[in-house]
Amino acid sequence: MPYVTEPLSRDDMIKAIEFKRPSRIPMVFTKWWGEGLGEQYGERLNEFGKYPDDAAVIGFPCPHNGYREDGFYWRLPPPVERTARGHDSSNLLHDWKYIEEMAANPPNTDAPGLFDGVAEAAENARKAGRYVLIMHWGLMFERIWGFRGMQNLLTDYVDEPENVHKLHKLVADTEEKLLRRAIKEVKPDGYMHSDDLGGQQALMMGPTHFRNLIAPYYKQVWSVARAAGVHVWLHTCGNVQDIIGDLIDCGLSVLHPIQKHTMDWDAVAAQWKGKIVFWAGMDVQHILQEGTPDDVRREVRLMADTFASPEGGMIYASGNGIVRGTPFENIDAYLDECCKYKI
């Protein structure tokens, strides 16, 4: 199937991120198929193969929550009996009395073979001239509330800051070791993780708690990537407008999704354009689901007019997964306009 426009080379991707005049705005995670979309459209989604993916996105191994013979797992306490509840109420680390034992026995980041498949995929992508982006979900917020539960963690920020720091240090030290190994074995161009730090109106925690409890560990991990010439990408849903400067100071290169209806796009662009790459997300909640193809095309142009410049500094993406009920023709209009609109 011929492309509507050819995928960008590694060099052009780097130009977009480093403000060196790429040939067009890149497209990364534009084809983010969310809940129910595959069931709705099935093989018809293959028709979107004519639109490029401008980065080779490759999974980054994370320690398991359960036992592994090679030691690549978190030493969590025995589980407590619980009824089925939402994911955000998980309490794998249900008592802080276990933190010392957990910290004294970190995951074995030297386990053999962790990056074998990743390294092979990255080498194949490099041979094809592609930008290699390694990624996983969750780090200093999502992974932590996965251990403690959302409600517990937010109260821990106030009641148990010393234990929060102990857990954060364990996670950051483990991530740093894995990232150093990945840089050596995989040789990525970019490193990405998620942490949904924002809600629809504001941060999930106060900016002071972010700066005291999370930012130091971002800086610890991200500085390893930046020192090796690797770009740092972050997906964080919600309104994070109050800490964009902090994220930049920690070493962030690329920020996703600048979520529509939660952040003031004009204000964000006015303050931070040229200082960070906006990995701007198409509104999958309303415009893509409820608008017409013309509405969708106008939104793509608005995204570019707001965040892009001829020097670079913007990447197209979906704001989150595109879900069941999204009109097929709207998805097509979105991807087509990303390819064709010029600033």
C-alpha cells in the first residue's frame, strides 16, 4: 500500500525535536486504537496503513509484580484478601512496614536477556533509517499508586512523605539501571514513559508535592537519557499547566498530549513554544467522535497553527486511544490532514 506521504527519516525526526526545520510535522501515536475500535471496524483499520508512523515505538521491560526465577520482580508483601475493585484501588504494598525489605531486595536489572528482543527490533528500525523510541507505561506516579492505591498515595504525600521517598528512590534507582542498560544495548533515540499527573481541571497533587516528591526522581532518571543524547518523552493526561516549567527543568524534551478542554492551548504555546516539543493530541473525547470530517480537519490545522513553527517543535498525536463509536471518515480526515497541512 503506497503512503500518502513517506515516513520521516530518523534525521528528520531529530530535526523536529531539536528545532532544526524538519520537512513536515511528524506523526507519532496518531493511530492509537483504543477500547472497542478494533471490534467495531476490524480489518478496515488496515486501510489506515497508508498513513505513516514516524517513530519505531518499541517496548521497554519493567519488573514484574510476581515472582520470576531471574529476580526481575518487585519483592511485594503477601497479598491481602480483597474484593474486586477498580485498578486505582490496588494495594499491592498494603503496609509501609514492608518498604525496607522491598528496598533492600530490588529487582535484578542484570537479569540476562531482558533487552534481547528490544535490541533486535531497534537494530532493524535503525537499518531502515527510523527513529527508535523505547517506552513503557507508568513511573513515578502511575506505578506508585499501582503499589499503594490512588487514595492511599495521595494521603501518603501528607502523612508518609519519608516512606514515599523510599519507594520513589527504589523505583527511580531501578529505572536508572534499566535505562543505562537500554542505552548501551538498544541505543535508542528517545525514551518515553507515562504518568497521568493531571485531572480535568488541575494536577492530581499540589505543585509543591510534585516538586518535592516526584520532580527529583524525574531529574535523576531523565538526566541519564539527556546525558546520552536521548530525548525524553512524557505522556501525561489532564491539566499539567502549572508544572510544565518544572518538567522542562527536569530534562523533558517532548510533552503529550496538551489535553484539549483541560489546558489553555494559547497560553501554553505563548509561554513554552520553542522551549519544549508539543506532542499535541487530537481531541478524541469530542471533536473526533462528535464532529464532521470538516470539523476534524479544522482542528488539525488549529493544532499546527497553535503549536508548530517552521523550525519544528510539534508532533501530531491522538490525545488518547480512539474508541468505539468514532466515525471512520473522521479518523481518515484526521490522518489525511496531518499529512497534508503545511504551516
